[in-house]
Amino acid sequence: MGYNLSYGKLPDNHLSPDNSSSPNASSLGRSARDEFTTIVLPVLYLVIFLASLLLNGLAVWIFFHIRNKTSFIFYLKNIVVADLLMTLTFPFKIIQDSRLGPWHFNSFLCRYTTVLFYANMYTTIVFLGLISIDRYLKVVKPFGDSRMYSITFTKILSACVWVVMAFLALPNLILTNGYPTKRNVDDCLKLKSPLGVKWHSAVIYINTCMFVVVLVVLIGCYIAISRYIYKSSKQFISSSSRKRKHNQSIRVVVAVFFTCFLPYHLCRIPFTFSHLDKILDDSAHKILYYCKEMTLFLSACNVCLDPIIYFFMCRSFSRRLFRKSNMRTRSESIRSLQSVRRSEVRIYHEYTDV
């Protein structure tokens, strides 16, 4: 489900001496790329791998104790699953970039790991879109069709998302059946059958369109919720705190979405719908490589930023987190302080009465 190369690796021929202005420039360029690929990227992915295991492991533990009371909570649980599956691909990425594995290890990445990485990335994107729609319905149309708010409908819709993403991913896994050699193992397309190459291209277009649709939905829901709250605040002087929290929560979703996924797709879209990469020179290819790797890393960072969504958007999650860590939320602390003060006043009056 990924793009041409396993996690966007740049072929060595773009930096060959024949294509460079001088052998020294070629060796310097190759050395810089090797240090970036074999040292910087593995360290970065190792950091987010460990952070994701900690944060999403905690999220799984907390969500295990929370019932599926609302569609929103159920969508969040699906994102946790997608994030954990995506996190499991990071060790393979680290081994590949640091060159710790055998040369034929890349064929395993092309067939399984890369497919799993991109499948779960776009699964997360779809569920972020569903969350924004859920927030829009709860704020702007709270008395709409009751079936849209039922847990049964949410479970069916979530199952459909996973089935569709599996349908898109499995052919990429099955049709990557070429015999790996040292000449073709760095290019995943060379390991695919002719039908696999066509399916790969079709999935790229589908995923790109999927991203654009979710982007439009996110922006539309955010604008609609903001306008509704602004109008209600003017009409009723102050809008309810719950509606304000919904507005703040969708801001968090938009911020995470724009931070993680927008840069990567802005980097990839021009090369998805054209063949510009074939007419670029070597320096442009190097810039494209660094941009794609860093924006792909931002997309991977989504597994660490999603727990922020759980904390700020899900009241049950934050309450359970504070309760398990023996901490109190601000509202609970205020209520406790108020009760203590009332008790002190009552004791004082009883004492003075005596």
C-alpha cells in the first residue's frame, strides 16, 4: 500500500558518480545520505517506537476499563488498535535503515511491513474523519436520526472501514511475489507482478483521494462547529461549556491531522499524479528524498500524538487516567476544596452555637 520504495528509500543510482558534478561531490552526497539513513532515522524511529509502546500501552489499559458508551469512545479504541499495529512496523524500519539485517530482508518489508504501515496510517486517517463527523453531529444536530448515534451503527461502520482497508492491502501483499535479488530488492515495484503494479498504482490514487476527502470533512466540520457556537453565544450571551469543549476537541483533531499527515501528502501528491521525478536532477532527488523521509516520520509520529486526543477529548479517559495515577482533575479538586470549606464553616457555626 506504500509508494514505490520501501518507506521511500532513494535508489543509489541517483547519487552515482556518473550523475554527479565530481567524484568528491558524489562521495560527500552519499556519505551525508548514509549518515542520515543509517543513524539519524533509526534513532528517531526508535524514540517514537518506545514512546508509542508506553503511551498506547497505557491507552489500551485505560480503554479496557471504559465501556463503549458512545460512538466517540469506540472510534478512539479503533485508533488505538491501528496505532499499535503501525508501531509494530517500526523495528523493521529501524533494522532496514541501520542495515543490520541481510539483504533479502527488504523483500519481507516490501511484502508485509510496508503494507501494514500504510494500511494502518490510512485507517487512522479515516477514523479521525469519523470522529470529526461525530463531533459535528453531537454539537450542530444533537436531535438527528437516532440510528446515527447508536453503538450498533458505529460498530458496523467501523467494521466496514477495517474490511475496506484490508481489501485494499491484501492484494499488495499477495501480488508482491517476485523472486528477490540484490538488484531488485531495494525497489518494491520490481518485486510485484504486472497486476500488482497496477493495483499498487490504483491504491495510491484511492489513498490520496481518501486523504483529501477526510481533509475537507475535517475543515468543514471545524468551520460548522465554530460558526454554530459563535451564533449561539451571540444569541444566548454564553454558549454551554460542553459545546465549547466539543469545539476545543475538534481543534485538537485538526492540529494533529495537519501536523502529521498534511506535510507528507503535500510532498507526495505532485509525484503521485505525474512523472516529475523522472525529469528532476540529482540535487532535486536528494531534496525530495529528505523531505519525504522527514514528512513520513511526522506521519509516524501520529502514534504518539493520538493519546493527546484521548486525553483532551475523552472525559472518561482523562478521569480514569487521573484515578489510576491517584491524581485529581481540576474540577474534582475544586469540588473537594469547596466541600472542605463548607465543612469548616459548619463546624465553626456549631462551635459558636455552643
